[in-house]
Amino acid sequence: GDSVTQMEGPVTLSEEAFLTINCTYTATGYPSLFWYVQYPGEGLQLLLKATKADDKGSNKGFEATYRKETTSFHLEKGSVQVSDSAVYFCAGRDSGGSNYKLTFGKGTLLTVNP
Amino acid sequence: SQTIHQWPATLVQPVGSPLSLECTVEGTSNPNLYWYRQAAGRGLQLLFYSVGIGQISSEVPQNLSASRPQDRQFILSSKKLLLSDSGFYLCAWQGKNQETQYFGPGTRLLVL
């Protein structure tokens, strides 16, 4: 079945450091890929997405590029802030299967220290 | 614009008691609706989804059930709670033929 593998962390960085959280997706087709963010005590918010190969999603300084060859969608930010501390989830929906369901990774806890 | 509500925000219940969590969506019609559970320190587990009124699909066998009595209302229930039912329950909606799921604020359930 479909699966999402992401770096589990936790990840601890200093403010203004560079962030990378790896994510790869295994599916029968070419999935749409998403990054969600969950701030403490809250629900998930969509951070960015890409629906086809070579698409780049970006939002709030975060970027991720859909690499077709490896079905990877690594999340990056050039300079993190304390307010970026949250849990980040990678998710995918296989275009070849049911479009009802997303497959989520296990989440990566990011802590940014001042 | 669309909004999604969940209540209660927090719930503490004794083992063996019943449960009812409610989720409602505004500003859209005929959405797909989802219930997820997030146990402490773990990822998201899809529990149920619904593509229409009265249509429920269960993803994992468990102590919980779901119902969709109205187009924009999704209810998660249990007749007798277990300790293992503790967690953070998230409701989400997705428009038909759309890419993105949108999440509610969640309900934190503690079973003692």
C-alpha cells in the first residue's frame, strides 16, 4: 500500500539555522504531496503542496520540490524562527487510487531555540 | 469562507462511559469528512471517512463508531470508553474533486 516516510526527529535548531526535513512517498501512481504544520495544542494547517513532478510549493519561507525520480518532497527553510517550532507532517494522495484519503508520515517535531 | 468546528475542545471521561464528539463544517456542501486520532507522541491515524450522508467507511476495527446525520455534521461515538481511546481527535473536510484536506482545532480526550 501507499506509505510516507519522513525524518522522525526530534529536530532542534538555533534561530536562523537552515532546516531540512526529508520525506519520501511510495505509491502506485504519481501522488499529490503536502506538508502540514501543527502548532502546540492545535489542529493541522496546510503549509504547502505540489500536485505534479517538478512543482515547487512554498509558503512562509518554507519550500519543497516534488522530485519525480525519488518521489521525494523534502521541506526546507533557509532561516528558521522560534515561531516555527511545531510538528511537521508530510502527506500524499495517490492519483491512481482513491482520492478520498491522505497517507501521513509520523511527523517531525521541530524546536527552534533563540 | 469555509470553517470547521469541533467540540468539546477538551474532555475527561471515566473508563466505560459513553462518548460523543461533534464536528461541523460551514461554507461548503457535500464535503468528504474524516476523523483522525493522534495518540501522544505519534502520528495521525485515519479512523473513519464519509463521502455523503449516512455513508461511513471504517479504516481500523476498534471501539469507536461514526455517523453523519446531516451533510455537514460528523459525529464520533463510543458506547464504552477504554483507556487506549485517550488521544487528540481531529476532524477534517475535503471538497469533492479538490486536493486539500482542512482540519478542525481538535478535541483532546483523556480517559481515566
